[in-house]
Amino acid sequence: MSTFASLEEALKHFFGYDSFRPGQKKIIEAALKNRDLLTIMPTGGGKSLCFQLPALLRKGITIVVSPLIALMQDQVDALQDNGINATYLNSTLRNDELKSRQIAILKNQIKLLYLAPERLLNEKFSLFLEKVVNSVGISAIAIDEAHCVSEWGHDFRPEYSNLKLLRQSYPQIPIQALTATATKRVQQDIIQQLNLRSPDVHVASFDRTNLHYEVQTKDRNIYRKLLRAIRAESGAGIVYCLSRRSVEEVATRLQYDGVDALPYHAGLSDRERSNNQTSFLRDDVQIIVATIAFGMGINKPDVRFVFHYDLPRSIESFYQESGRAGRDGEPSKSILFFSLGDRQKIEFLIKQKPDHNEQKIALQQLRQVINYAEGNDCRRTIILRYFGERYRGNCGKCDNCLNPKPIEDWTVEAQKFLSCVARCQEKFGINHIVDVLIGSRKQKIFQYGHHLLSTYGIGKGRTADEWRMLGRSLVHQGLVGQTTDGYPILKLNKRSWEIFRNQLVVKIAVNQHQTKTSATYNPRKAEAELLFEKLRKLRKQIADHNSLAPYMIFADSSLKLMAQIRPQTLTDFAKLSGVNEYKAHQYGDSFISAIREFTEQHKLPVNLPSKSQMTTLQLHQQGLSVVEIAKQRGFAVSTINSHLSELIEMKQPVALNKLVKAERQKIIIKTIEQVGDMSLKTIKDALGDSYSYNEIKLVRGWWRSQK
Ligand code: ADP
Ligand code: ZN
């Protein structure tokens, strides 16, 4: 630690990054205090760094237990490509390789050692570890994919349950468990199974802020739609299908249409599967068309989109699958293609299950996915509610938020709906409540005597679909509770009662599709994209030459920075986020030459944003608010706001509409046209108190950029 003034400096030195992702710093600080830790972060949250950086700052070696042998090589390659001494020991190595690696470990030449769980506890290996403890020392044991110790999890592994013994064998060594699992029960179980000592528990939000969510209806032209969607993207993507047959069919059609695509499913030989996976990792093909068998063991951080050609089985699996996009934090897309036909197909499949309980669970999960697909509310809100998180809504990064359906006040309808829930004794789900409201003559209604309720038929003014839409929206907004074990039953909650008492207005988004497009041409952006493509090709060449995956050379985010900042010297190049000295030395020259060539060829000016402004821009593009950026970077809000207004003035791609409402922009612009743009105070005086300096600055930036 002593050689670095701050953790940020160490981060830059070892990994080249400028700032920590949310939570990382706190976790690393606790690790450095030798605390036991439980870290829960969604995929792409940046878990590895939470044990890797402490490992490099402490004496001795850190052991990383991971169940995925196939991934070890990747992780170690990526570390070595940063100039970090890491290695792994597993069953894929020859004896002499094992030996020489063990010698390197005992000579204190290794900081991070990756191991499969079965090895850690084998007797012979224990003797070796004993030697390590007594010579170089073990600073910590990190247990990746820690949910594998829990039988409650979705991926229990018997060999993980032996990890219980670790605490006994090495009582002094701190243990750091990491997982992306969301359920509380598994989290508790991990603490218990691993016998963690008053662990520092960090649970991150499950919001994947850089993902854009969208649902498209599936009709007869579905394949054309898919093709169009793929052609609109440039990076790597995964298309998930339900069956092997549709995987083959879609992959073949895509190939026929000139898209680089390969299939992946359980029907292929091991060899074909592994070859196709490697081609995808190395960017030899753009698209992998796969059943859900694909993705568990792969760690490709620069997947730019995941499309679901068929309906996923549950929100949880949808979240995990779509979450394979954008692990590197760069903007990425999820599109779900949905049709009622799919729903019937899956319902039919579920009804074939022999076990009644399994059927019930599967149907409930299907219902939740359909709620997501048919919902009019912010998709992010719907997903996060499933994980028990309340999200403020209006994310600006899903189709429902970008093309909002008109919002209407449905307080009275909500009161009718909720009083019907009350009259039915809080024992029924949405469909039954709707049946009562519209005065249905279904047998079930009479059977329960619900035709005698005062709410029977009071909802005839609206269709069943409209009532269902209201019901779904009430659930998504948390205005009524819904049981999650077995059949979903509606339960009134505190907020439902506030609605009864007219203390809460119910607004819902109603169906009535109208699309608005807002694609404006931005010359700066177009240039940066061109250069980005050029740099990507260069990266691919260098990666092939070194037999590495391209993302290991530089992350997409670093290439983007290169394309936007266009550094002309090695010093400037090394300052970019994602570039440390080691990498600057390895690859700097080739990239700088390419950048210079491009700059000259296109006769570009060199008046460009500063590095700090670019960091702000990057965080802004990842969806963080001004306040969040300020907090993360340790700057004042006004500083970040200035960055953004200057970036806007330089025509950099800042989403002004997300920062200042369009109608307010109009009024500010009008005022600037009247009083001039020189003095902010003059503009503010003319506008009055309801406008802030921050807003005015941003809009003035735009106004100036138009000159
Ligand atoms: P997880 O294991 O939580 O899915 P990883 O540890 O694989 O996530 O990290 C995901 C990606 O984010 C990796 O490509 C990693 O290099 C990158 N990353 C991690 N921390 C940072 C950071 N502070 N700044 C920029 N990129 C980061
Ligand atoms: Zn949204």
C-alpha cells in the first residue's frame, strides 16, 4: 500500500482505470482491513477487482476459488496482459507445468492463484499450502460464485460444500465470498456455510444502468425484424432461442443473409461447441445463436446486445441472460420478441410436466415474464421490483420510457379495483378480480358467491384488458402487494389504503402506441464512430497476433475514449481510463499511429475535451445522474454540470433532454435570444427563481454549439 498515495492511484497503476465502480472502493478498504466479506453484485458489477486489487496491495498470495475451470485461463490471461503476476492450478495442466508453477509460488513470484475447489482441500495439496503459508504467506481466500455452496441456490455444487472446512484449516486467513445471486436465503446460507466471521456484507443494486431494454411484438415478419435489429448493431451479440431446431434455423438464415453467425446448443459435439464459443470470444464471428445452454461459463465483457427470439422462462433467467450484455459497463441492448402464440406454446409445455407443484411454479414464472412483456411501465422498474428493489421509474433507457404511452389518472378505477380486492378477502389474483369487476358469468364467480358482492360489475365501463393493465401497473408500482409463493394473490398494502383515502393519485400509462424518433445527426459522434471502427480492427489484428481475445487488449470503453479524445502522444495515451503503463508500453505506438493517420486524413482539429470531461461523459452515457457522477468522482455537482455544458458546447454526445426538460429548454433559449449569452446572471434574472444556474449553463452550452 505504502507506494501509492491513494487507492485510485493503485487502481490506475494496476488496471488503468480512473475511478471505482459503485461499491468497489468500500469493499476493497474492508478487505485491506482483513475483514471477512460477502459481496453481492450483479454480473458486470466488477466483482473481480474487489479481490484482485487488495491482493496486489498486501503481502503474500491471494487464493481465488472458482468453479469454472474453463474461465481460469481467461482470467489469468487478462491479468497477465495487465502485467500482473497471476497463475492457476487445475486438472488441465501437465505435471511439469504444475511443478514449475508451484515453484514460482514458493519463490513469491505470484500474487493471485486461481484454484478449483476440489484441489484446495485435497490432502497432498494441503501440504503444499502449508508451505506457502509458512513462506510467502496467504493474504486472503476469495470464493467466486459463492452461491455454489448453497443448496438453495440455482447452481449448487457438491465440491463447494467442502469449503466449509476452510475456516477450520485456516482460521487466521480472511475469506471474501462473492456472488451475483439475489436471494436473501442464499446470502444467509453462504455466511453460514463458509462460517464467515461478522462479515462486511455489501449488496449492490441489481440495476444494470447501461442496459437498454425493449420489447418488440413477434409476428409473421419476426425474422426480418431480427435481421433489421442485428444490422443496426455493430458489436457482438447473442440471440437466444427456445429449441435446438430454431437455433439451427435462425443461424442458417442469418448466414444466408450475410451475417457472421454460429449456432450453439446441446446437440452439437463438444468440439463444435467449444470452437464456436472461441470464435465468438475472439470476435471471429459477430453473433452466436444459442439455447440457454450458452453463456453460463463465458465471460465476454463486450457483448453489445442480447436478443430473445423466444420467451424466457422466468424474469430471473431473462435477467441473467440479458445481463450477459454490457458487462464492461458500455451501453448495450436487450430486446425481447414476444407473441401470444409463444405464451400458449410454453403454457402447453408446462402442462406436460408431471409434477403439479412444478407446474404451478413454472406457470407463475411465466406470468411474471408476460407481465414484463405486456407492461406499460418502465421495464427497469418491473425487473427491479422482482428483485425486491424499488426503482424511481422513468429510466430513460427502455422503450416504455422513451416512447411513453399517455399517462392518465386512474385513481377512481384503482379504488374500484382495490375495493374489489378487499371484498374478495384478499384471496384472489388479478384475473379473478377483473372477472368480478366486469361482471363475468364464469362458474368460479358463482361458486364463490362473488356475483353478490357490491363490486360485481362496477367495472363495466372498461374492458377486461384495461382492468388487467391497471392491475399489473398497480403491482409494478407497488400500490398493491402480490404473494410470490405459488399462485399470485393480491394483498392490500399501506399504499393501497392511501389510495382509498385519496392521499395518493394513481397514474398509469395506457396503451395507444405512438412512436417518436429523436435521431439527430451529430458530426462529432459520426467521426468518433468511424475512428472507433478503425481502432477495433487494429485491436482485432493485435489480439489475433497474440492469441488473445480482443477485449483483453483494451475494453470497448477505452477504444471509445481513444476515438473521442484522439491522444497524439504516449503520455496522453497512458492517461486514458483502461490504459496502464504496461499496456501503453505494449500497444500505445500502434494505436497512436492509427489515430494520427485518421486525424490527418479527416483534417480534424485538435480542440477536444479534457480527460476529466471525458470521464464525466462516460459516466453520463452509462446512465448516472449528475449527482451520482459528482458523488462517484468526489466533485461538486456544479463541476460535473460545467463539464457537461462544456461537452455540449463541443458537440459531444450529451443527452440534454435527460438533464433539462424540453419545455424548459425552449424558455431558456428564448431568453438567451433576448438578453444574449454572455452573462449567466442576466439570463437568470430574466428567467426568475424557478430556473437554476445549472440548467441555464447546460442550455447555453447547446445554444453556443449551434453557432
Ligand atoms: P463481474 O464478475 O461482477 O461480472 P467483472 O469483475 O468480470 O464483473 O468485471 C466486469 C468488467 O468491468 C470487466 O471487463 C472489468 O475489467 C471491468 N471493470 C471492473 N472494474 C472497473 C472499473 N473500476 N472501471 C472500469 N472498468 C471496470
Ligand atoms: Zn424505463
